[in-house]
Amino acid sequence: MSSESHSSAEYIKHHLQNLTYGKLPDGSWGIAHSAEEAKEMGFWALNLDTFLMSLLLGIVIMFLFRRAAKSATAGTPNGLQNFCEWSLEFIDSSVRGSFSGKNNLLGPLALTIFFWVFSMNLMDLLPIDYTAQLMLHIGVPFFKVVPSTDPNATFGLAIGVFILVLYYSVKMKGIGGFLGELTLQPFGKWGLPINLVLEGVNLIAKPISLALRLFGNMYAGEMIFILIALMGGAWAGVTIGNATLYGSQILLSLGWAIFHILIITLQAFIFMTLTIVYLDMAHQEHH
Amino acid sequence: MNINATLLAQTIMFALFVWFCMKFVWTPIMAALDQRRKQIADGLADAERARHDLELAAKRSAEILREAKEKVGEIVANGEKRANEIIEAAKEQAKVEGERIIAGAKAEIEQEVFRAKEQLRTQVSSIALAGASKILAREIDAKAHSDLLDKLVAEI
């Protein structure tokens, strides 16, 4: 049925489209109502859903930890404080394990990255139609609830980490030392162009791999949720085949969601660990 | 794009997922947190108990020290008392002994005096007798005047 395949494509597109605010073709500023419109806005447009969700999640996480910190006692911790202490201990031991230098920024940075990325990934576990349908009903054309499926968010985080890497590289080794590291190895000063290419790629690969790993994993996970959800959309009449599809949609998405508990935690952890490792490399002299 | 049974399926799935999380994710995490809380509580309680024990021990040692001091004082006082007693007793004994010696000496002296007197008496009588007999050699008859002489002796 052509209309059905059309609606499937539409369904997928709808779920993968961010709520974009920018300059509309007619010259006014507003929200794009189709993927084409959003594309035409070019660089100077905002993905409102990514923006709002990441901001909201960040605020919630900050609020929770702030509340735990404010009521923290030296006695037996309970509830929220216990959980926060537990996570802090875990992250602190990760930092201690991978970071050999001394930097007071790294612990809080790792904590923030882990919980922010984790909470953004966690949105993936909400049934995908809930937010989209809800937003559709209140007149918002698109709403992608998982910020980490938007490369803007993951690249934003990764560029932040990259700036820190550059800053600490220069701070620890001096501009000369940092440039020397980029140009004078591994082949000595006569192989300078090759060195620059190799080390440059090495350097640029850090933020790109950081951002794309998270984005790729979350995007793929979201995609599979959408595809599984499409099975139920094939509902066209009470037949055994349709009932089977419907049932398997429930079971598959349940299985995928359960598997995703692992993925979202792992991805947040990997992002955090790689940040620590990159910053550790920035602190260390090459040999 | 409209609401259809997909939403229903997702709702069922979500309910199942929440159930799964409650049963298999939430429970172990809560157990771990609970255990951590319990460990910390135990640790703190142990520390508290140890501190309490230390306090008790300190109190007890102070008590023992105080008792020992008291006892030492008592012993010293007893010793002093005993020493005094011994000295007193010795003094008493010495006094008694001295008195006894003095009494003995006195008795001896008296006896000596008595004996000397006795001797003197006997000798005086014979000297007197001899003198008298020399002076009155002719007139006096020893026999006749012996009672007179005896009287004289007794008077000396």
C-alpha cells in the first residue's frame, strides 16, 4: 500500500526531525514546519528541543545534587545523599584510575559529564511516541526528546572537552612545547610535514570520535525504537499476522529498552572516561 | 500522522519496562545503596562505641589510680601510726626498765646501807667496848655492863 509506506517514511522523518527555530524562507523568524524548511535555515538556527531538554535535564541534575550537598551530613547518609555519595565515589575512583596529574577541575567535570550525558540518554527510554504525540497536540510540529541523538549536542560537549584539552596542553607544556609535540614527532624535525599531519589528525580525531560515538550510538538506538514502533503501525485489520506483529512490537521494544539501560549508562561512562583520558594526555609530556 | 494503536503498544511496553526496572534494576541498586548505608551506619556506630569504650577505660583507669593513691596514703598513714606505736612502746618499755633498774639499784643501795649499818653497829659495839674497856679497864666488868653496851649499840 503506497500510502502506508509513505506514512512510514513520514513517521520516521517526523521522529528524526528536530524542532528548529530560524529564518524561514519568507524572511521571518520562526519554527520550521518541515525538514526542508529546517535545512534551508542553514547554520544560524537553533534546535529548540535539544536546547530545552538538555537545559532542563542539566537543571534537574544540578538541583538534585545541590539538594543532596546542602543537606549533607557527616553521619549516616540516607536516600539522595547516599546515592550522590555513591556516584561521587564511583566517578572519583574512575578519575583517580585514569588521571595521573593533579587538577581540581577534573572530578566535577567528570561528574557533570557523566550525569548530564546519562540523563540525556535516559530520555531514550521514554516511549518514542509519547512526547512527539503530546507535542503535536499542543501545536509543536516536532520534538526530539533525546538531546544526545542530535549531533549538535554531542559536538557541543565534545568541543567543550576539546577546548579544555587545548587549554591544558598549552598550560602544561607551553605553546612551544605543544607545537613541538604536534610537529617534531614521531619522525624528528626533518619529517615535520608528516608529523604535523599525523599529530593533527590525532588531535582532531579526539573531539570528533567523542561526539560521533555518542551520537551514533544514541541515534542508532533511537532509530531501532522507531523501526520497532513501525511494526505496530502496520495494524490494518484483525489478522493473525497483525496480532503477531503487534505483540512482537511490544516484546521487541521492551527487550531493546532493557538492553538500552546498558547502552545509555555505558555511553555516558565512555564519554566521561575518554574526557578524563584526553585531559590526562594533555597533562602529560610525550616521551 | 495520527494517534493509533502504536501508542497503545508503547504504553503496554512502557508499563512492562517500568515493571522490569522496578524488579530487576531498582531493587539491586537499592540493595547496594542500602548496604552502603548500613555499612556506614555500622562504621559510625563502631566508632562511637570505641570512643565510648575509650572514655570508660579512661574513667576506669582514673578510678584505679585514685584508689591506688588512696590505698598508698592509707598504708603510709598506717605505717606512720605503727612506727609511732612502736616508738611509744619502746619508750614505755625503756621507762619501765629504767624504773626497774633504778628500783633494783635503790634496793641494793638500801641493802648495802643496811649491811654497812649492821656491820658498823657490830663494830661500833666492839670498838666502844674496846674503848670503854681500855678507859675503864679496871672498873668495868664486861659481863655486868654488857646490857648497857648493847643498848648503846642499838642506839647507833
